[in-house]
Amino acid sequence: MSDDGTPVTERAGGGAGTDRHAVVTGCSSGIGRAIAEFLLADGWRVTGLSRRAVDLGDGFSWLGCDLSVTADVARAVADVGSVDAIVHAAGYQVAAPLGRLDPAALEGMFAVHVGAAAALVDALVGRLSDGGRVVLIGSRTAVGVAGKSQYAATKAAQVALARSWAAELAPRGVTANVVAPGPTDTPMLADPARASSAPVVPPLGALVDPVDVAALVAFVLGPHGRSITGQALVVCGGASL
């Protein structure tokens, strides 16, 4: 039981009368925005973090934050109050083959994908409800992909974070997982920084829809996600085959 008497197995995905609160990073576009909009439609209250301001309507609060600056993260969430779910969806990709690797690109991706994730969860864990959820948006490339070694390394590190947190938080009924999309139809695919590694349409014939990723995240945050923890859940349109 949590401090307010709610069973920990029901808290995060509670019914329509539950005031569920999620913090979602990267809410201004792409997968992060799709997740925020999906949760809002499902009755969640969402606090979104991003550099670019966005208004997603009733139930949504925006906080400006540069997620590449670790010290900014804890400051940004200092006053958000209690939360039931933490979703770190902010990210970007710089692709380059061996011989053309950019140390600054690795540092930047590590800061956003790993440093910001750690700072966010560390700052909020004391306010995360028993039975709550942590989800990091990773990537199928975490297993290793030619031409994307630096990006893949930062995404693989997210799996290590989530599995470690899953073990630490299990006594509180809190789950921690990675949702790992394959090539997804987001503005990031058109970023010139990844021009050396063009996206390949997966076997199912279409890029992953951000809403499909959001729906999987919502399932993990809901009552039937209570037995899933320490996992990397891949949604890739068959790209892993």
C-alpha cells in the first residue's frame, strides 16, 4: 500500500477518477509530443519539458529546459510536485562512420540521452508514487548498427540505467523500462546531422508511427504494465528481423 492507502499495483494506471501525473521530456515534437498528447487524451495530467514552448491544452503544463545541460534538469522540475510516471523522450541523433567520429557529438548525445535521464529520475524519485513508472525512449540501434556507433552507445547506456533502476525500485512496486523504436516518422529523420545514414523502411513497409510508440508507452504506464520491468521493448516494424 502507498502512503495514501492506494494499492501500489493500481496507482499508476488507476481508473478515470485517479489524478495521474506524468512528466514527459521532449514534448515539443516527435515521439515526446505524441506521448504527451496520448496521455492527455487518456486522462493524465502532463508536465512537459523541452527547449521550445508548446501548448497541448487542458491538463498540460510546459516547463522550459535545455536537456543537454544536466544542472538545468533538476532546477526545471523542482516544483512539479508528486508524479506517477516519468518518461524521458528527448533525444537526437548524429550519425557518422569510423574515421569521421565527432567527440562533441558523442558528448552531446550522452548528455541528453543519459545525463538528462539520470538527472531527471534522480530529482523526481523521492516524489514518484509507489507503483509508479519510469520509461526511457531508447532505440533499436542500442544493439549496434554500422555508422551509428556513438548514438547506439548512448542508447545502450539507457538500457543499463533502466535495468539498474528496476532492481532498485522493485521494492516500491515501481517499474523502469526502455521503449526502443526503430525508424520512426519524426522530424529527426530529416536532420542533416544524420545525412550519412539515411533511414531504411522496415519490412512491414512503413516507418514506425509515433502514435504507436506512444500507445506502447501508455500500456507500460497503465495497470497491466505492472509486471514489466527492466526490459527493452522494441517497436520497429520488423527492422530487427
